[in-house]
Amino acid sequence: MKTGLLFLLAATAALAQQQYDLLLRGGHLIDAKNKISAVRDVAIRDGKVAAVAAKIDPAQAFKVVDVSGLYVTPGLIDLHVHVYANSADPSAYVGDHSVYPDGFTFRAGVTSVSDAGCSGWRNFEDFKSRIIDRSKTRVFAMLNIVGSGMKGGKFEQDLNDMEAKPTAEMALRHKGLVVGVKTAHYAGPEWAPVERAVEAGTIANIPVMVDFGRAYPERSMPELVTKKLRPGDIYTHCFSGLRGELEAPGHLNPAMFAGRRRGVIFDVGHGGGSFVWRVAVPAIKEGFLPDSISTDLHTGSMNAGMKDMLNVMSKFLALGLSVDDVIARSTRNPAREIKHEELGNLSAGSPADIAVLRVEKGSFGFVDMYGARMRGSQKFLCEMTLRDGKVVYDLNGLTREDWDKLPQDYRASGSPRWDGTLGYGGGGARRKTSAETKK
């Protein structure tokens, strides 16, 4: 009896020492907000970053994972995606051109995305209930200035359905979830889509993202970025070459630099047709780096030159950016652009959205929208992703025990304290929805 009591007391004392749910040990932490690029341990408790230090006692953690030799970064934030799937439209971004987010995010280290204008004020509530509220990925939205969103064709050319007031009202109704206003694909010479988007963004105090569509002499890219857009507004597809980004072959349009001085944000938005080496190479050589790296993920880009967030990020390694630069433009910068600065960093108290990345060395090829290849010697690979402190992707089982070291009749080998990939408690524990975990 006395021996049993002593054992129980010892076990209770050991549990009391385990103040952290999970400890990532020995990785190279890159946190642009806190200006850290060094080997650090990261401890997690109750879905938050609890401590970051050169050494944290592993006895204090319920679960310890060795990530030495890997990069530990804030969860990647993809500023430009299309994820309004599950609707009735077969040939539009409100429908079949979009993808379900969870199938494309965690395996690439992405924990947060911003849907770039698939829905407008008329159908945002449907998008929220069908996709946002059901996703494990943290999904934000930019409302299209077109009330019916990206339904394609005549819908996106209808100036009568571009209304600032109801767009702003919907954004304010879902403040924090709606993070911007989008205008895209307009083929006419009028400035009305941009002007009404800026009006809505001003009322709601959120940025505007512009996919400029077609440029005209009377509606030019230089005028857009130096006169029409406000500081903090976002020019996406900045390396497309389709809207005058080059002044002459091999030379960037000076308006791009002028727009940056004005405070306009320049986003990659790779997509299936918005990134070309003959623009990106001279831009980087002239010192014009993108503010944020994003995919423009959709069914037309995911199997073409874009592929996924890590592939796009790897292209910028091939262009000569450092690992630290690329991570900053995929974490800290997009968090600031959408005014969610609680994300994109690993400060104590921040949500424990984390990517554990490997930089592979070898011979790789990276393809632009026209199929032209650039060779590179480095490539990002995602080893593990955490969302709100739970492991939601683990490529090589870094968190797992070898099967032959487990009991003969083993079942689940994790714990709900840190494991987000397996169900616990009979039929599986209920997970929080994206809407519940955004707060």
C-alpha cells in the first residue's frame, strides 16, 4: 500500500512538472517580428506559444519532438487563394475553379489563407457557412466588389453590381474575418471597379487587393499604383508582365518603385497565368522584392507552374533571396497586410500556428506560367505543421514512436494534448471549426 502511494505521488509530481503540452526542441527558429534567426526551443501550452528560449527543460513537456536540423517558423500565411468550393457554379471561382482549403494547406506548412474575392456581399454568408466555418485551416476573406463575387463572364463586368456601401456593411458585420476588398478581371476602360472598391475599403478600414484585369492608356498600371490605391492597398500578380510591369525588356517600370514609395503593397499571386521569369528576374536584380509571397491557388494553378506555397517560395530561393527573407514574406508581412498581427510570429501568447520546414539541397526545376524553367539548388519541404498547438501534418512521423516499441495491441499512439490528426474518445473528438478558432 505504501509503495503504491509513493508511486502515485511520484507520478502526480511528474505530471505537475509537465507544464507544456508540446516542446519543439533544437530547431532553427525564424521569426521576423521578433528578429530571431537562431536555434531555439519552442514550448506550447493550450494552443498558444508558451515560451521560446535557447534551452527549455524537456522534463517540463508532456511531449518532446526533436526538430534539430530543421527550420521552425510561424505558420505560413497564403494571402491569395480561391477556396469557395461546394457551390453550384461549374465554371467559376464561385464553384469548380476553387478548392477545399484543408487538402492543400497543412501539407505545405500553411495554416492561414485569405480567399481573394470569390464571394461578394450577396453570397459571403453562404461561403462562410459552407467553407469557412467547416475548415480546420484558418480562412479569412476579401469581399469582391462585385456583389455576386467571381461568377465569371458578364457577372464580373457588371458595373451595376459593384456597390461600395453593402460591401462595406458586410465587411463590418464580419470584422476581422473579412480582411479586404477585391476587384478583379474587369475588362473595361472605366476606373469605377477600383474606385468603388477603395470607397468600400475606406468605410470598413480594410485594404483593397487589385487584380487589374486589362490595362488601357486611360486606365494604366502607373496611375493605379501612384494615384488610385492608398497606402496599404495591395497590387497582386506583380510579376505577371501583363499590365506594364516592365518598361522595356529587362527593366522594371519606374511606376512600381513609385507605388512602393506611396505605400502600395506588391504581392506575388502566382496563379496559373501571373508569374513569369522575364519579369521576376530583372525585378529582383533591380532590388524590387515582393512584399508578400502568395499562390493564387485554384484548380488551374495547382498542377501547373505554381503547385503549392512551398514551390512558390522555393522560386524565390532560386532568385537569390535568403531563407529568412522568404519566410518573412510568407509569415510576418502578410499578417501585417491583413491586419492580423497576432499571426505570423511566435511570440509568447501568440497562436501556436507553426511550420517545421526542411530546405533540401539538390537539382530542381521551377516553371513559370509559360512553361519556362529556372534551375535551382534548394527547395522547401514541409516536415510538420501545427495549428493552434496541435500537430495536423507530420510527413515522416517525427512525433511518433516506432511500431515495434509500442504494446502488441497498440491503437492510437498520440494524445489529444498535442495530436490533431487522430480522433480520440470513441468516434473521435469534435474539433473546433475555423470560425471558433479565429478568435
